[in-house]
Amino acid sequence: MPALRKRVLVANRGEIALRVVRTCRVLGLTSIAAHSEADASLPFVREADEAAVLGPGPARDSYLAIGRVVEAARNARADLLHPGYGFLSENPDLAESVEAAGIVFVGPRAETLRRMGNKVTAKEAAEKAGVPVNPGTGKLRDALHAAGEGARIGWPALLKAAAGGGGRGMRVVESPRDLEAAFRTASAEALASFGKADLFLEGLVRPARHVEVQVFGDGEGRAAALGERECSVQRRHQKVLEEAPSPAVDAGLRARLCAAAAALAQEAKYRGAGTVEFLLDAEGRFRFLEMNCRLQVEHPVTEAVLGTDLVAAQLRLALGGGMPEFPPAEPRGWAVESRVCAEDPEAEFAPSTGRILALEVPRGPWVRWDGGYAAGDAVGPHYDSLIGKLICWGATRAEAIDRSVAALGRLAVLGPRTNAEFLRAVLDHPRFREGRLSTSFLDEEFPPPWRAPERDDGDRAIAAAAAWLALGGAAGNGGAAAAEANPTPWASLPGWRGHGGGGA
Amino acid sequence: MTFAGTLGDGDAERAVSASVRGGVLRGTVDGRPLPEAAVERRGAEVLLEAGGVRTRAVVAREGDRLLVHLDGRVHEFEVGDGVRRRPSPRGGRRARASDEPRALSPMTGTVVQVAVKPGESVAAGATLAVVEAMKMQFVVRAPRAVVVRSVSVAAGAAVEIGAVLVEFEDGNPSPDAPTRENAPR
């Protein structure tokens, strides 16, 4: 009798859900995409073996609704639940409810998520494991409490959400004067993003690099450290470009970083894939920052330089296969990831929604595109702005950068505005090329407002537009008739029309 | 196989006429001749060759908005029939920052905060409202010193990109007029 195919509920969306769905296929697992009504036609739903509707578009009614996710997993008779990143991926209540239903949560145990997902208790665990820790405060009651506690660690300091991630609910506080406003906005953002408003303060190291180590544990106390990633290129605490290895880490420092990260993962009896984040100062000293108890957005750069599949490793462990075999944590070549987002870099990176009218993805040796959308899909306002990740490998760092620049030049996303040109400008910046990075690199070298460099190809663009229009553009893709059937913001902007004619 | 109309790129609106016969593009832009080019179109892809220089573009259109991807850059045009003249979104946005009497939502999302009341004087750069989408908050600021005339939205409201948030008139604060930045609270 053939063994029953195991069933995996994918409780996420976009590129990461698609990436999990595809790996399920490789491993012979049945994938079920649990999706919101707004996402029903996205590639991760279309490519999955089965689909289940969670609820309406807003995340709190779908991807953040624990009850609905668990119900979908039960109804789908899932054996495993993969939470992806963000949303409920680090939520101990989800992990607990899922396992109580007899379904394996592809991630750490709920108790680990409670301990390591909270930035305050995670620091205590790091201290116990002998890992150097960035000084910080406990949970803060209010701005006044923060002012008193902050005086201990000194100003400037970083105000952070205890349940945070992705830079949300985070503010640099230069002096106690800024605390009240920072506290108010950060706690509102933390509440909106994570459902918890708790904040704490920690020491701000400037200049510092953000370097993180990929770990993988078997849940029994065995853990491997799989090398580091450099994630210093950030805008408002959101990673923009990541790479592996770090240009600041040599074999000796790598060994020390990996030993510290592995010690923490062992102390936590960590299960599955996780990331230990460090601040690295100019002297090569590192301090523990936080642990991300899930797969990271930027995991592909580690996969590229190690030649491993971290999602397959997660699923194999969850299926009871024990600790997967990993290659030694010695990077082969270099990998760079560019996060392509639906945002307008010339308008302070405001999110840009709308339908993707045409999409061309670069292909070639050592070029990987992890995307969440296809032509015809709409990028809506409910979720984050990531359209896809471009990961390029090279034998050297320079080659990986050259490949990324060329591939971004061929990536065509027509519809929402994207940051692709900005990413190219950053990759081509001499300081990036030289690897002289810190978390303030973008603030220093690309202070807003950013303007795309002048080019003299306007006449060629007009000629291409004229040719396309003359050759039947009006009746072509996304023509006027289609646009009227699906009105877009651009076609119905009273404000802008009014500006020209005073009609609105 | 002809087109006659206008293409606006934010800075200028150009009168364009073009025809393709036998795979050759001929036409004019504001009366000046376009370089004669061999052209081919396959779906969204346009290939041009003029004077030995090849251009490969990916083109898409949504309503009046025409997008041309060329070597990593998306050029935006507004297609007109040559009669109505209106600014392109990009040009409109830049112009708006300096002289529009209202603040518009920069994106489709939810208003999380309205920071001003009608009648209030605020300094240039003061927060008027905060809009959230895609988990990001975007602060809409006063482009210059203004007096708020009306507030069109409330916290919690869903707004489309371009929706009017706050209308105002030029403030001309005398040194002792209270503004949001220095008003006693």
C-alpha cells in the first residue's frame, strides 16, 4: 500500500508561500495554500495543490486570525503547518493551538517562541549561554518610565517593540526629549503590527553592522550554525539589500559568531530554522541583539553560498527525519539579495499599489527570483510591499554585485512603481562596492529626497511609446477599455485632474 | 498603424504623430522628425533599431498611463488625444508639493491620525495626517506654512491614493502668531 502523502498547510502569502509550495512539490508533499479573499488569484494559490480561504483581505481577518488558520488546518486534514515569516510565524499561541490539534508546527515549540521571541527574555537566555549582549531595559510602562530606565544605558538609545521584527515599532531616541513622541508612535505601530504594544530600550551602537547567523536545531539540544549574513543596508530599520558572507567577517570572526549563535540555539533547545542577530562594531566586537524564531526573508543568500535548501530542511525535520545534514559553514562564493518593493523611491518610498500590467523577470546563470506576483495581479494595500527578491550568486562579491545590477536592469515591473532603480544605484555606490557598510549607510549616502540619475534616453522612450501605440497600443494589453472596466487610482484622480483644469 | 496625440512626461507634453508601414516607424515629435527606425512589436515588447542603435522596451498601458521600461528605468507618459491637456501624475505630484491648496493621500490605505483642526495655523513640515498601508506609516506634512481650511477625513477612514485629506490656504504667520510648533499646550 503506498504511503499517504503528507499534507502541509501554508499559512502565509506572496513569495514565501510560493517558495514553500514549490518545495513541498519537490519533497512529494501535498500543499494547501491558506489565503485571504484578496489573494485568491496570486501564484502561491494557483500553484498549490489545494487552497483554503481564511477570510477577508485585512490581515487581522485572515493571516493574523489564529482561530481561522487553525480551523483551515483542521479542515484540510493537514499534517504540518508552515507559517512562513511575519504574520503569526512567531506567535506561540498559534504554535500551541496547532500542536494541540495534532498538527506539527514547522518551527520552534511554543515555549521557545515565548522565551526567544520576547526580546527581553531572549537576552537573558543569551547571557546564560555566555553570548555577549547589548545592554537594555525590561518592558517599559510609559515614556516617563522609559526616561528613568534609559538613563542607565545612556542616550542615544533604540526604542523597540518587545514582540517586534522588520523595523516596525522601532525608533531611535536621541535624547529623553524625543521620548514621548517616539513612545506614542512606536507603541501604536507595535500594537498594529504585532498585537502587543510592549516596548523596551536598548543601547545604540553607532556605527555598527547588522550581522546575523543562520542556525538550525533539532529541538533536542543539537544545533548547527550555518554562517552569517550581512544586513546593514537598511532604510528605517527595514532591510533593503542582504548578502552572504559579510565583507567584514573573516574565518576567525565567523568561527566566533557561529560558536556564539550555536551556543544560544543549544541553550534554547531550538527546533528548526532560526536566526541570531548581532551588532558588529568597527573593532570586530559583536553583541547579541535578538533572535528571529522563523525563516528569514533573506534566507536564500545562505542557501546560495552553502548549497542547501533551508525550507526542505525545515519540512524534513518536521516530518520526523531528525537533524538534517548541512554542509560546513564555509561560504562558497558570494550571494546578494535585492528586495524589490512596490514603493516610489522618489516620493519618500511611499507604498505604490495597483495592478501589475506586465512583468519580466531576469533569468540567467546564478540568478534566482523569488516572486509573489504575476502579470495581471494587483498589489493591494493590505500587506507589505515586497514584490519579490532577486538573489544573485557570484564567485566573488564583485561578480555577485555585477550580476545583480545587470539583472535588476532587466527586471521589468510595469504598474506599481518599484524601488528597482534605487537598488541598482545602491549596489553601484562606491561604498557598497567596497563593502564599507553600517546600519546608517543609506542615511549617510542616500539622504532623502532621492532622485533617479539623469539619463538621455527620453527620446528613445518616446519612440518606443509611439511605435507601440502606432502598432495597436490602444487595443493592446491593458488598453483603455480594460482600464475602464477596472478603474485604477490613476484613471480616477480628481485631485490631479483638478490641478490641471481646476475642475475638481 | 498610426498614432496621433500627446505624450506627457511630467515636464512637458509633446505632440506626437507616428505611423508604421512595412516595419518602419516614421513620425514627428512637436514637429521635429523622429529618427526613422525599424520596429517590431510582440505583445508588451517593442524592438527598435535606428542608426545602428537597438532599443528593446517593454510597454504597458492602463487608461491614460503608458509605461515604457527601458534598461531598468520605467518611463511614465500620459497619453492624450491632443485636445485635452492635463499634467501627468508625476509632474502633478511635484507641482503639488509647492502650490496645491490641499494635501492628498500618497497611497491607498487607512488614515491612522489627523493631526490638525480647521482654523489651525501650522508651520512648514508640520504633520497634517498619518496614512498607513502595507504596514508602513506615511506622514503627510504641510508643504509650507498654512492655515487649515477643512479636514476631509477622520482617523480610521479608508482612503484611495490621491484622496483629499486636508485643505488649506497659505498661512502668513507673523512672528507672534501661534503655530503648532510653538503654541502653548
